[in-house]
Amino acid sequence: MHGVGPSTVLGGRYAVQRRLAQLPRAERWSAHDTTLERDVVVVVFPTDDPNADAALDAARRAAGIDNERLVRILDVGRSEGVSFFVEEALYEAHTLTHLLDQGGLPSEEARRIAGETAVGLEAARGRGLHHLQLTPSHVWRTGDGAVKVSGLATAAALAGEDELGGAEASRADAVGVVAITYAALTSRWPLQTKVPGLEGAPHVVGGVPAPSEIAAGVPGDLDALCRLTLNDDEGPLTPGDFATQIAPWSKTMVSGLGGTATQPIALADLAAAGAAGSSGGAEKTLALPFPAKAAGQGAQGSQGSQGSPARGSGSEPTTRLPLHPGAGTAAGTTTAPSADGVDHDDESHHGAAAAAAVAGALGTAGQAAGQAAGAAAGKVGSFARAAADKAAERRAARAAAHEADERDRVSLDDALLAGHEDVEPPLPLLPPETAAAPTRDQSKMALAIIAAFVVVATLLGFWGVSQIGSGSRLDLTEGTPRPTVTVKAPTQTVTPSDTPTQEPTTEAAGEPLAILKAAGFDPEGDGRERNSEAARVYDGDKSTFWSSEGYASANLGGLKKGVGIIVDLGQAAKVKQAELELPDAADVTVYVNGDNTLDGATELGSSNGKKGTVTITGDKPATGKFVIVWFTKVSQVSDGRYRATLAEITVR
């Protein structure tokens, strides 16, 4: 820019060093604050620019927000015929555009970057500020994994596009964060605006392809949010809505493929950040204890500082550091300008720099691969040792239990003889305390009584046999004539009636059908819905239940039409009735199908807003192997999320 060069001192204290990026209406320069002895970044633009005053005003308002997820604006001013504002320098930081040079990021790292970006913009929204121009060139990741957003309010002011109202501006930032998510997953930019250095997403009928159609391993919730927001004009209305719907995410940088998110951010932290942003006073931010940069992350997280040649917001960089530390120039160092103090962008300069970068990268590739393999082998070895130790502990526990069982084991003979004492048999008709043998007279009396009982029993038995076939008459005399009674039924005339004989209106549903297995049913997401809990719906215990994933509202956050449980009967059967135990009120429909899909399924019946025992009986039996319990509206549970719940299902 005319009037600004490496020898310029702006505002009497900012010594300009090197141009970092050429923006559409401004330039980014690295500089040194000679008053506070620190490195800074200066964004300069002509004072006579029609949007200069608006940009300076936006910078002053943005400077009042102190949030660790937003690049801080330190000063605003005019000098040497130019206007400028000063930003903090980000060391070893790279824009998301730069990070996506090698393709999409791991899905959980994409979730983390998008979530951190959304929380930062939500804090700004609480103070009445919006970005409105969010692109991957405004999202930075530092060497220790921190995510920061630049260009808050200022980028839109410089472009002259800061006239949106509050609700419309909030929606624009929400769409921008969803687009950032799409780009992080696919390395493609889905919006109409151009992002230098990033390829645009292909366009299909209805918008852009879902991220899962471009990249592998895309989580279902992120895929659905991108589809709803970018193609169906639905989805989150504010950045805070988006952050709530994708939470939790990792507090630390996730590297590699399929990285596991640890130390998730709680929803309470998001709510605290939003409340602090809208308080109008001192703002409370979320403290993220980012660890020191780990080995193996240098490829993405240590490619030089913001003050070094790196991509700027919304433009191509004038120079670029190599992808690996030590390739070409050392990581975190700056490239000195030429002798005349001007950056030469001629073809020979770039050719030499590119050749040096390629040579250095090839030289260090083997070392980086060896370190990665060693780290992986160490992890595999530690996992194997841990598994072996656990297996040994289990074997020792089983051996100890077996030994205890052997000690306590006795034979049948030993069990019968254990505690055996010779005890005289009880004497007949004598009290147990009588230990003396009965006398002869007592014995004769006992025998006489027994004989009398035998005689009486014999007589009764003989009499009973003689009465077989004689009905219930007790007359023992024979030959007694028995009268014959003739009953003549009266003549009955039957006249036709228009009223048919009444039949039962319903038939019994029959015995319960056996359930082979069950699984979560999520055809509009990742196909799984907490499958580990699915067996609880037929374990016979109403105190255990299956629950779906948590959603932001009763209509499943607007992400999908429904979720549920699918029950496998093992073979095709006629299903007349399904009895559901619903711990929480819900709108639910039961389907029967021969395949594990809703396509072509027969609806058995539905229930709306009920809980407890809900019986759904079809007008006629439906034949199929699979029974699908489909929830379309669910209730809020104790953790504050909206979930579908099912304790038991009985199919008849």
C-alpha cells in the first residue's frame, strides 16, 4: 500500500516489518510495538476509503471484547495517510485454509474447531457484534491447539456489508460456522463466496452434496446440520444454537485419523459463556488448559507464526513456509526481506523457495515417518501390555475362586454323614420326652387301634367300589324300581331378524412373540442410536430402559424426522399388537416390515403424548420379521436434553 513499507512507523510506535497478506481492500503487516516491546500485526487501509470510518469504528467496538477465542484488537488509529488497527500476534498459527491444504481434518478436530469458533462468535453476539464475513481464512489454530477468530465486525465493515439486523446477522454467522464445519470435514467451501486457496464444493440439485458424500467418517449430527443449513435453509439460528447442538467436543487438539475426543466441554460451560457474553459487563470466558505441542503435530500446528509468512484472512500469502519443521526454513522463524526492503514475487524467487522446501521436506520425511511409527508401536505395545496384565488378573481371580470352591466341596456321602447322630425313632402315641420303652399293655393298645383303623378303611373301600356307576344315589337296596320322567320341549318358532348375531368386536392378540434381538434405529443419521442399550427393551425389567441420543428440542433438534428401536423376531410372524412401556411421554408409531427399513413398512398404530403402558393394536394383523418403534416427538429428561425412552416392548 502506498505510504507503508518496512521502514514505516505507524502512530509513532509500530515499526512495520513485512507484508503478510494482501486483502481485497487492506493489507496485513507484521510489526513491532516499540513502546511495549512486543510483536503485533497491523491491518492498514487508505484513509480515503469510503468504508474507512466504519472499519475503524468496528475495530474500536471489537476491541472492547476480551475473549480467548477472538483475536484481540489492541489499538486503532491514523498515520502516514493510512488508517490502521493493531491485532495481537499469533505465534505458530495457521488459518484453516492453510490447514486444509492436505485435505479434510479428523472429524472430531473439525467438531472442535467449529465449536470453539461458534462459542467465540456467541460471546461477541452477546455484546451486539457479528462477523458476517466468516471464512476459513478468518479461523486460526495456534501451535498449542487454541482456536481464534479474526475479522470480527471489521471484515464486514471494510467490505461495506455490515447493515444486517440482529436476527439476520446472527443467522448469517450461524450459517458461516456450519460452512466452516463443512470445509473442515471436506476441504471444500460450500458457500458462493470465493476463498482463495480453497476449492469450492460441487453443486448438485438442491445445493451441495452432504459431507458424508465427499469424505469418510463424517459424524451423523454434523452431516445432518450441514445438509439442513446449507440445502434446506433450516438449522441453527445463532452460533450458540450450533455450539449446543454439536457439544461436547475435545478441549485439546485432535490429530490423525479417527482421533478420540477427550475432556469434553460441558453444556453448562457453553451456557456460562453465552451468559457472560450478554451481560454487558465483564465477560466470563472458558479457560482451556491447552497442553504443550505434542510430537507429531508439527505438520499442522507449527508451521511458523502469524507474524511469519502465512496465509492471511481472505487472501493468498506472499510467501509460504514448508509443511514440516526444518524443511527450507526453521519452524517459527521469519524470512528476511530482500536488500531493498521489498518482497520480490518473481517466478525465480518462488521457484528457488519451492525447490528448497521440497528438498527439505523429502529429507525429513523419513525421520517423521520413523517417529510416527515409533509412537504408534509404543502405543500398541502399551495397549498389549495392559491387555495382558488384565488377562493375567482375570486368570488369577478365576484360579483363586476355583481353589476356594475345591476347598468347600464335599462328596454326597460326606454330606449325608456330616453331623450324623444315632437317634432313637419316635415312639408311637407317646410324647417325645418319653425315653423309656413302652410296656406290653401299651403295645397291645396301639396294635388294637391300628387294626381298627384298617378294618374301617377296608369296609369303606368295599362300599365305594360297589357304588361305581350308581351316580350319587345312596340307596343301597337293589331291585327298587326307578320312575321314568319324560320331558317334552315346547314348540319354539324362530322368526328372521334384521339384527345379526353379535360377534366379539376384537379378538385376543395371543401369546407374546419371542424377540431375537434389538438395535437402535437411526436411518437419517449414522444408522446407530445407542445400540448398547437396545437389549434392555426385552429383558423383562421395567426399571431398565433404552434412551436415544440427546437433542436440543422435542422435535429432535430439527435434525431428523425420527429415531427409534428396531426389534428382530427371527422370522416372519403376524403381529396384531405391541405393548410399550414408555418412561417419558412421546409421540410414537409402530411399524412392521419384512426388512429392517421403513420403506414399504406397514403401520400397526400410533400414540401421541402418552407415557406408561401404551398398547397399540392394529385393525388387522401385519406380517413381518421386524417391528420398528418410531419416535417423532420426545420429552426433556433429567440431564436437560430431549431423548426418546423405551423400557419394554411386548409383541403379540
